[in-house]
Amino acid sequence: MEPPKIWRERRERYLGIGNNCLDCKEKSFPKANYCLKCSSKNIEEYKLARTGKILHFTQVTQPAQETIMYSPFIIGLIELDDGIKVTGQIVDYNYDDVKEGMKVRMIFRVLSIDKEEGLIKYGYKFVPY
Ligand SMILES: [Zn+2]
């Protein structure tokens, strides 16, 4: 039986590892087995930039059950300093004080807890600085 996708990708998601294509130099995330731009398999692991800026953000007031303990929380579209765009929770900051263009840094935290399965997912979130 094949393990769930989240389990297979846990290391990459947890560590923020994507691809760097050695042929066309395209960087992408999450990690894949080939370049998403030119389909080359001549790729290496690439560690995402740990800082970036907020492009857009919104407040989530009715999240899924496994993230309800964070409600309400802020979710943002972040452009990392290497140009890769990711979504992530913006933490340790009041919604009213968050602004587009704010600089953020990546931190590692618990993302969600599935109480029935007892499964705790870890990954990155962002803190303005
Ligand atoms: Zn490529």
C-alpha cells in the first residue's frame, strides 16, 4: 500500500526542500522527480530561501478541524527571496498589523493535529520581522 502523499513528502515539506534544474536553472517547490518547466530529470535538491515578503494575506476564521486550535489565523502568499512563491500561516503577529510587502522569515512549527489519527504535522510558518 502506498503511504499518503503528505507522508512521502514530509521531509521536503518540513525542511523546505524543492528542485533546482541543472539544465534550465528553474527552481520549484514542492520537490518533484523532474523539472516542471523543461521536464529534465537533471535536477538537484534545493533548499528554499528562509526569508521573503508578504504578497497577499487573509484571515481564516473557519478552518478545517485539524487546524481549529489556531483559529482565527492569518494565511499569506509569500514570495521568498529566491523568487519561489509559497503559502503559509503568518504567526506571532496581529492581523491588523500585518501589511503587504512586510518582510518575513520562515520558522518551523506544528501545522496541524489530527486527533483521531494522533497525527501531528510539522512544517514552516512565517513571522514578520
Ligand atoms: Zn528545467
